[in-house]
Amino acid sequence: MKIAIVTGSASGIGAATALELSKRGWGVVINYSKSAEQAKKVAEKCSSAITVGADVGEDAGCRRLAQAALDQWGRIDALVNNAGTTKFVKHAELEGLSAEDFLRIYRVNVVAPFQMTRACAPALKQACSAVV
């Protein structure tokens, strides 16, 4: 069985991706940052899944996700960097977006995919070299 980590997979496109991978026989790591209950519901629809609460905006969360897959299955074959966040403010009311808000958006949307890739790289490299 191949294993995938799907960040931000408790709802939306991430949940749909995890469910599709599961239908195709993959084991999936369902990641959430806020809703353990939603993640659990997605995992219950999968044939082989675990849920892992982790903030991918933090490096430790990314490493915890990768380690959870390795602890459960001993491998990572794919990474879907799906997690994303935003805060809606009217263009005329930019004071509604603080520096903290902006940095949080940047961490999750830009830095997190790098951190997740770095955390999974050794296992992904091993999976790729097994194919060659």
C-alpha cells in the first residue's frame, strides 16, 4: 500500500483528495489544525487512515506529520500540500489585517509547503529510488 500525507484534509479539497486516494488503495494521513471531529469523520470514510493534529505553519507540526506516517506505515510515497488560510478584509479597511494575521497567512500558505517537503524528503527520496 502506498502512503500519502494530505495537509488540511479535514474538509474541502483536502478531504476530497484523501477520500479519492483511499478509494485507490492508498493509506492517508488526515491532517487538521482545528477540527479533530471533522478529521475523524473523513478518516472513518477511508479504508486506511490516521488523523494527526498539526499546525503546518510550524516546523515541529510538519515534522510530527511526517513522523506519524513513518510510525504507522514506515513510508511516505506522496505529499499533498493542500493546507491554506486567509483572512478576509475589505480593501478599504486594511487596518483589519494585522502584521500577525499577514505572517500567519504567509507561514501556512508559503512556508508550510517547504517545511512539509523538507520533513518528508528523506522518505520520499527512498520511495522514488525504489521505483528506479
